Amino acid sequence: LEDQVRQAQKLEAVGQLAGGVAHDFNNLLTVVNGCGELLLTDMAADAAPRPLVEDIVRAGQRGAALTRQLLAFSRQQMLRVEVFDPNRVLEETAKLLARLLGEDVTVRTVLDPAAGFVRADVGQVEQVVINLAVNGRDAMPRGGALVIETAPVDVAAADLPASTDARPGRYVRLAVADTGTGMPPEVQAHLFEPFFTTKPPGKGTGLGLATVYGIVRQSGGFLTVRTEVGRGTTVAVHLPRHEPEPAAPKSAPRPKPRATG
Ligand code: ADP
């Protein structure tokens, strides 16, 4: 697992670089496309250079579509970070999933009301849970149970997976458990690598868990995976718990620091 996390971190860095380049490229392409389109509107329908300008605009549009895809993967879009109760979001996501995943998969939630708040992008957290749930469904071709769980956890240094930036402290655990095929070691070894998939072409992109990894890391959290062949898999996302600001004391003012020495 250590190796695969390091590998994912490297790819994360490459992704960030690609995202930065894509962003600048997008700005350049806006100029190319804008000027090309202006030229076309000013040009007679039978003007000789018209097909050439049309080619420029078409290529520019293809380039813009490509950079958009790259940006989405490296998640350089605007983040909308807010403090929220993940239970409220997961309640809704579970309803959506129950409809999305088909009749053979039962979706159950076990949401601890004391789980606590997190500070993250709601859309990204939904995305994480949906990616994990879809993987769970795919691992249960003959149906099964999917459980979405939250809980507050105190994480000690020894509980942290190796090579994570996350620190010991209080976390909110969001777990997705399935009763599917589980994963043999050779699959576990590549789990978070972009484009690693065991699914047939057209079914899997291999970007699901790489995206989950990136989002969780960006939110200051970490992931744990427990899996057993023939029994199922639990992927747990840990997000730092957002502690409310201590309330200002009302009656008794804080004692003034006394000068010493
Ligand atoms: P994709 O789902 O497109 O294949 P992912 O990155 O989400 O890409 O997953 C990579 C691979 O990890 C899957 O192809 C599958 O082999 C394995 N996998 C992920 N989640 C599970 C799970 N819950 N149970 C069994 N295998 C899983």
C-alpha cells in the first residue's frame, strides 16, 4: 500500500502540472478561437481563405475540449469549500444511489449523529461517495448490500497509513462497504493508479479511485482500504473534523494574563 500511495502522490504532482499548463493553454485558445470566429463573421462566404480559417477554429475548439478534460481530471476548477454536516449530504446521496444502482443492490446508511462537521467541497464529497458506491456495485454482479457509514474517530499517529501528509487528530470517517468480490493483492497494489482498471473497455476508466485519492488528499484527509476476497471491501475516507470556534465567554471574562517575573 505504501508504494501505491507514493505512486499516486507522484501522479498527483504530474496532474497538478498538467492542470497548470492546461489552464494557460485554455487562455491562449480563447484568443485563437475568438479571433478566428471574428474573422469568419467578417469574411464573405466564398472568400478563398475561408476553409483555412474554419480549420483553425475547429482545431481550436478541439483543443479547448481537451484542456477542459485535463482540467477536470486535475481538479483545477473552482473549489467551493464550506463547513457542513456530511450526514445531511450522505442521506441525500444514498437516496440517489438507491435509484442509480439498481434493484439487486440494497443501500443502507448508518450515520452517527455525532460524526461532526467537515470543511470541504460538498460536490467533491458527493463525487467521492458515488465513485466508491459504483465500484461496490460493480463488485457485486449478483447483487448485495452497500452500507454507507459515518463516525467520529480519533486518529493516533500509529493509525495513519504510511506516506500520508495527514496528521493525528479528530476525523470524520465516511465509509462505503460492499459484500462483493473483494480484491486480490495484485489489484490492491495498483488501486489508486490512474487508468488502472480490471473492468472491460467502456465499463471502467481507471480514474475513479485516482480521483477519490486526489480529492481526499486535497481536503487534508486520508483513505484506508479493508478487503477480503469473496467477502467484500470497505473503503473509508477520513476527513479532518471541523471543530467549532470556542464560544466567547459571556459572564466570566477570561482572566487577564498576569505579568510574572
Ligand atoms: P474503474 O472503476 O474505472 O475500474 P477505479 O479507479 O474506480 O476505476 O478502480 C480501479 C480498480 O480497482 C477496479 O477496476 C477494480 O478492479 C478495483 N476495485 C475498486 N473498488 C473495488 C471494490 N469495491 N471491490 C472490488 N474491486 C474494486
